[in-house]
Amino acid sequence: QVQLVESGGGLVQPGGSLRLSCAASGSIFSIYAMGWYRQAPGKQRELVAVITSGGSTNYADSVKGRFTISRENAKNTVYLQMNSLKPEDTAVYYCNADDRQIAYWGQGTQVTVSS
């Protein structure tokens, strides 16, 4: 079992920045990749960014050049630095951990981009 706790969401003006954190605990040795997904009202959950245990990253086209995913192994934490935020980035952001057999999810954190 893996437990994920997210933090860092909030309200920010367009063009602003936020950093999300996701702390993992439990059977973290089994994790292959961790990532961030988001779900806006009335829309399906979509991948935002993912980072593997080897450090490879992948981003949704809509966030490339604005968002950066990183990990701090000593703290078992993954971060999502979000810059140049747009109103269309408004969503609940979920942390995800994948051990190749099970997908674990955090509780979600709300990000609202509005003036």
C-alpha cells in the first residue's frame, strides 16, 4: 500500500505561480512512476505530468514550458511547479503513484486561477 498526501493548492491570479507537493509513504520502494493529473468540472481526469523512478518526465502539451515536475527522493516527495498559470488550469489536481500493478491516488487539491 502507498499513501499520498498533496498540498499547495489555492487561488492565484492569471500569470501567477503555485507549487504542489505530494508526499508518499508506505510501500514506496515499489513505485515505478509518480505524476499529477487534474480534473476540471464536467471534464475527464487528464494527465498533467509524470516522472519515473529513473527521472524521465512527460508532460501534457497544454502545460509544456510552464509546468515542471520534480522529485526529492530523500523526502519521498514529488513536486509540480506551475508557472504562467491560466484560467483553464483551474481544476482539482491529484497525485498518482504507479507500481505497475496498482494506481494509487491522493485526495486531490484545488487549484483556481482567477482574477
